[in-house]
Amino acid sequence: MIDSKINYKVERKKVKGIRMRINPQNEIVVSARIGIPLYEIDQFVSKNRDWIDKTLLKINARKEKESALKERCSNETLVVETENFIKYWQGIILTSDKFPTRVRFRKMKTRWGVCNIKTGVITINSELNKYPKVCLEYVIVHELSHLVHSAHNKNFWNLVEKHLPNYKQRIKLLSLKSV
Ligand SMILES: [Zn+2]
């Protein structure tokens, strides 16, 4: 057979035909009664390769989502990380006459960050402590960039991209939020 071999475990049980499942350890487990020859089980598994691939992908996506939504760090750590990112990126993105006047944290339903251009206050969604640090960094670069270009126009996105060429990937990670 040209196909690469699929690894699986066989359980001998009184079941009708051949059954297959994926256990919590991500192993493929095939149940079949004694008497069904191994080559038949092997054929069954090969025939269901699509199902296995799809199911494993689904399981992995779910696990990634769940682990992403666990708290990555405490609120205190989020504050420190935010301060450090702002200190760093402010010096790169902004000229010295522009700076955020205050940074505050709030749970927000629809936004990851807000920049008030008039007051210079930046609000960070405190739920960002459940997302990778690169997401927090993206939100900060985004909000600081608003102090240069207030609207989401081409110049704005060019500025974001200049500093974070992979910002689109970071946005994708943020879309894991399940609300
Ligand atoms: Zn914006």
C-alpha cells in the first residue's frame, strides 16, 4: 500500500461490525469482536482516513481554542506587559510631542482597545490576559497608531503593518474569542 500506515489500537469487544473513535489522548481506537481479522480492520481504518483527519483537526482546533481562552496571566501582569509594550512602541511609532496620557483597563464586549484621540487615553480590554502576548502587542501598536492616524484608513494600516508585518495573523488569534 502506498498510503502511510495509520496508527491505531484495537479493542476486542462484542460490537456489531467495526467501530472507531478517538480517545482523549488523541489515539484512534477501533472496536471489533473477536473473529474479525486484522486485515479487515486495517481496511476499515484506511477507508475512513478522511473521517480520522477531519475529526483530529476538529479536536485540535477545539483544544487550541480552549487553551487560548484560559487565563494566560494575571491582571497585574497584563498591566506590566502593557506598560512595557507602550514604553517600547511609543518611542518607535510616535514623535515626542505625541503620547498616551493614560492607560486604563476594562472588560469590553466588542472592542480590544480604544484610543481617545482628544484626551490621549488608551483603554485596553482586560480580557487580553486570555490571549497570547502577541495579541496584546498588536492592540497596543494599533491604539498608538491612532495617535498618528485617527481613522482606519490606508495610512493607518500601512503604519501598523510597517511595525508588525504579521498583524493579520495576530488579528486571527484574537478572533478565537467565542461570544
Ligand atoms: Zn482602531
